[in-house]
Amino acid sequence: MMAPVSAPLRTRLIAAAFTFTALWGCALSITRYSIPEEMEEGSFVANLATDLGLDVRSLVQRRAKLDVIHSKNYLDINKETGELIIREKIDRENICMTKTTSCFLKMDVILENPIRIFNIELEIMDINDNAPVFRRRTMHLDVSEATPPGERFSLTNAVDADVGANSIKTYYLSESKYFSIDIQAGSDGSKYVDLVLNGNLDREEHGIHNLILTAVDGGVPPRSGTASIIINVLDINDNAPLFSQPAFEVNVSENSAAGTVVMTLNATDLDEGTNAQLVYSYTLYTSEKTQELFSLEPNSGEIKVKGVIDYEESQSFEMHIQAQDRGANPLSGHCKVMVFVTDVNDNYPEVTIKSMKSALTEDVSVGTLIAVVSVSDRDSGLNGEVELTLNQQKSLPFLLNKSSEGYFELLVSKPLDREITSKYDITLRVTDKGSPPLFEDETITLEILDINDNAPAFSQSFYTIHVVENNVPGALLTSLSAFDPDLNENQYLVYFIMEKEIVNTSMSMLFSINPENGDLYALKTFDYEREREFLFHIEARDSGVPPLSSNVTVHIIILDQNDNTPLIVSPWRAQGSVVEEVIPRSTDKGHLVAKVIAIDADSEQNSRVTYQLLQISDSTLFSLDQYNGEIRTTRMFSYRDPRQQRLVIVAKDNGEPALSATVTIKISTVEHVMSFSETTELPIEYDVFTDLNLYLVIGLGAVSFLLLITILVIIVLKCQKPKPKAIKIPPANRNSVISRNSMISQRSSTIADSTLISSDAYWYSLFLAETRKGKVVVRQPIIPKGAGYFVSSIPRSIGPSETTDSRASTLEYSK
């Protein structure tokens, strides 16, 4: 038995059951929305607060949240407006992988205190964002030229990730008189295409057909995809071999050696493959004697001498030859060849080498004996008389000297040079006086041995090598290979850098050369801003005895790289701070407000700086000169213009890629007239602004400050006038104004950059300014005559900054 339930417990159970029933009833109601895919981030979907009957203020209080079921969270709730917005682009094809017409995102809106759950279904509608794509971009088909018209060939169809009207609608085929396409629809609505043959193919006329198949979907605008169809027409044996002419005539000398080619027959067949492979053979009309004296090569069609041909026995031969292809049903062509025998002098003269030197050094003297040869001819009479000559004797450093009857000496006639000719093939020709004369050639090969008589030579006497700065140490700069025409050890070269010191640094510490191949390497990373060029020599030395050498001058030029960001030196500001400028509201059009000056340590185009306005409060009020950085007013201030204007200026160099720096200027306007004093320029090297220079500037400021105080005290004592009242200065000024007494008490060690203000409301300032070609200009103020002064200090950590356009002048004081 169950134990009895107490009254408080029963009450809690009834309340929980009621709450669950209420929540279940709320969850059963489903709110549906429809949106197209690919909506931009932040796009409005629906107002959930309105659609669900909720108070917008309760969304935050009740911790409203969105729970997406089985999917990535593509949406979000704007709790301030109650709107359902796109959090990330939705791709329908990624959410619904199957090609279904309906695609839903299911989510719950959950509220707390009390808990409520709202079911939301978001239908993602398809847009035409996918083009048809063929599974195979290129389709190859082999079609016989005997294929009858009407034959069909299946093609790979295209697929489209979109659905409905955005899926594939039709196919198109490029223009062809032989082929067309037939489009069919599947049970699921897919489109399939077959290729249909419309006419008879002829491979000899058109062997390959290139077609383009295009698939187009039904979207608006429609998208398409293409595939290439390459149709290879297969050959059939429908052409017989054909000789260039029906009869040929050819002459052959008697006693021609076996294997001598009489002629080569060449028949042609328009077919291809085995249908065009020809076999040559004699027909039954060719006599057996002719076939014994001449051979016919079946594959090449060459007719060669096979036996001994004797003019006195037979003066001509007749051959009947056929060429047959290797097709299944072979076809053949025929021709006739007439061979006429030419009578010649039967015996050739002979050359015999009695003695010979196969090699000579290139420094042998003229007249050195090379070989002894003898000549003979078995014929008699004029056919037995012979002459021995050298082929191309005028171009050879040799001559023949007849020593006795039938004997000749081959001698050196000119100095030899192995580098010009390392080997000679000397052809001795012996010729008889028969009709026609017979001759025989004998070739002697003479090798010329090398001596070390050539120094290494570079291709040029001066090398200029351009190296971009910031190179990688060990990078290959160039290859300085020299050439030595000698051989072996006389040709083997060793490269090294001829020692030279630059600023106590040896060249071998900066560069290295491979002693074997002359590859020149950089051993360090070069900086264009520190070193611009190097000049040194490289020597190449061979390994001969004695060794010979030569050297070449190498000029290394370091090229600039855009590796320095522009540095804004004026107006100066601490890192990350805003520059403040004060101008009167009565300023005229064209008034110079400030001047931005930036420097770049690079050179040429990389150091050319231009200025642009990145941000501006009122584009109609100020203009910026892109070349000199001057900021000027384009009109007068009106009562509607705010008292403070904010400008962001970017200084960009002309390098690739361009580097830039920015400065923010806050311009405040006051009712009183303000102007900057004329200044004088004192150049200081900005890039060597060391602690010593800083102390000099501080000292100069302190002396000027004490001198000014002394002059003011003398004036007050002489005039014995009452102490002037301080002029009230608008609080917008960034420099805190103090009285003359507080100015006197200020420590003299403070940097001497101060703003002097007269009773006539003129402001004067001392500041570091305009940088020109590496110089920082210190401008000193002009103090008007007959005026009381107030002094306010600017930060000690002053750096290079901009000046006004006032002309330079000396420091003056009232008397």
C-alpha cells in the first residue's frame, strides 16, 4: 500500500502538474516563417515579440534565448527590439542535403520566470545560387565511320544542387551537321540527354568532332554549365593503296655492292591503323632471275642489290610490284619498275697506311711527320694511273709530300691549336684516270693533345649585381663562371675572392664564393639605409703547371625595399595621444591650421609620402594638401559649426606594398584672435637626437627662461606699475595657463618649450617642428613689445613635430 500523502505535498504536486500542462499546451503551438537562403547577416526575419504576444522589455528580464534543434545556430534574437535576425548566412544545400522541395529549421524560444517554450519552424526557400555541373567535364566517344545514322549514345548528365524551378531545365548542343541531342525526363523530374548520329561519318574527311554540351537551369536569371564531347571516328578499310605513278625508271651501276639501295617505293593509303599498313611484294610477272639479283623490303618498299650485277650479261631488269594493306578485307595497288644497268670502271684504286702517329701535342713544330702511305690500282693504262689528294686541304694544317713512286708522306704544315680543333679526320682520296674515274677514300684520325696555354676567361670583365635589401643570408646572388678552353687539370678552375677590407670588414665576411662552380653567396642581410654598394674582385685560377689565372670586377648594388613606415614628426604627440590645435572662429578661408610632416627612411618612391584625410568631422570646413600636408580652412566658421573638430590624417609612402602612419588632430575654436609667432629654424639631426642633444635643448630653454624673467623684473621695477591682471583663457586650450609668479617658480630644468601669451591675447610657442631631409627645426618665439606675459609648459617628452608657416626670427622682448 502507498503511504498517505500529506496536504502540503499534495498541493505542490497539483501545482507542478498544472505548470507542466500549461507549458505543454504552449509548446504545441508552432509559429512558422519562410525566408530565402543566403540572406545577409543582420537581416530581419520576424518580430517575435509581436508574433508571440510578448512584451519587448520582458525578453531581457526573462532571459529569452533561442535553441536550434539539430542544426547550427544561424539566427539570433534582438532582445531590445524583439526581432529575429540572421546571425550567419544560411545555405539551403548545406542544411537539407537531400533534394526535397521543403527545408525547415526547427527551433525553440525559451523564456524563464515563468518558463515558456515557443516552437518555431523556419522554412528555407531555395534561390538559384548553384549552376549545373557535369560529373565529367570531358566525355570521349569512339564511333566507327560505318555507324548508321540514327544511332544513339548515352551522355553523362549534369546535376544542380538547387531544386524545383532552379534545377536543370534543358540541354543545348553546339552546332554540328552530324550530331544532335535527345532530352528525356526521368520519373523524379531529372533531365537526361542522348547523343544522336544524324549523318554518315567519313574519318578521312573529319577524324575528330569536338562538341560542347550546355546544361541550363530554370532560375531567373538562368545559370549554365558546359562539358566537352570529343568524338573519335574509327577507321574502316575503304581506301586502296596508291603509288605516286604507275611506272618508275632507275639506273644502277654494275658491280654495285650487295645491299645497295636502288630506290624506295612509297605508296599511300588514306586509311589508318592496320588498314594503312602496307606490305610490298613482287607479282607473278617478275622473273625469278630479277628476284635473285634484287631484294624487296616488304615493310619499307626498299629495292636493294642482292646479287652481282654485270652490265655485259644484262643491261636492264623489269619488276612488277604490288602494295597491299593489312585490313580484314585487304586492298592492293600496283606499279612497274624498270632498272637500267650503267657500265663503270670495275676496279677501285687502293690506299695503304704504312706507318702513322695517332696523337700529337699542340706545340709540335711545322714539318713533323704524321704518316707514310702507299697507293695502287690493279687496273692498267689510264685506269691504273692514280693521284693522291687531301680532302679540304686548304682548311687543314697538313700537306702531302711524294717521297718515291707510289709513296707519300703526310706532314704538319701549320702550327696546331687544340682549342680550335682537338681532332682531325684526315681523308686521303686516291683517284684513277679511268672513264669515269674511280676513287677510294681512307680516313686517318689524328688527336691533338693539350698543353696549358690558355688562361681562364670570364664572359664579361665587369659584373653588376643588384641585391634587394633584407636578403636571406646564404642567398645565391649570381654565378660567375669562367671558361678555360684547355683540358683536364688545365681546365679545372678554382674561384676565390681577392681580399679587400671595407670599414675593417673583410669581403670574405660579407660574401662567399663556391670554389668549384663560382656561385656567389651573400653571408649577411644587407640594409640599404646603411650600405649601398660593394666593389671587389674575384679570381679564377686553373690547375695547370704553371697555373694561369684571371680576375673580374664585381659591383654589388643594394636595392631599396619599402621596409620603413613613415614617421610623423609634426605635429608631435605622445604615442596614442591626440594632437590639439586652437584657432579663432573668425579665421578666414585658406587659413593654415596645421601642417602634417612625415619622414620615411627609405629612398626614391619608397620615401615619397602623400597625405590623405582618413576621417573628418566636417568635410566642407577643412582641406588637406596631399603633397605638403597643409591643413587649411575651406570656408569661414559659422555659428552652426561645433567648437571642436576631429581630423584623422594618414601619411602613406609610395612603396609596394605601401606603408602608412596616422595622426589624430583635435581642433578647438575660440572667440579670441590667436596667432603663432614667427620662428627661426635651428637644424638638429633627428636621427641622432641623443641625450646630449636633449640636455642642450633643456639648457638653452633654461637660459632663455631666466633671461626673460630678468628682463620682466627690470621692466616692472623701472615702470613701478601695478601688477597686471591675468587674461582669462578659454578652458578648451590643452596648455594650462599660469600666472607670471607661478611661471617664475617653475623649475628651469623643464624643457624649454613654452607658450607665451600677451595681454593682447596673442599666443606664442616654442616647439620642435618641421623635419626637412633629416633635420629637426627648433623654432623660437618672437615676443611682442610692451606686453605682460603668462607662461604655460608643454610635456617634457617632446619629439619631432610640425611647425607653422611663420617665418624664422630671433627671440625679442619688450623694453
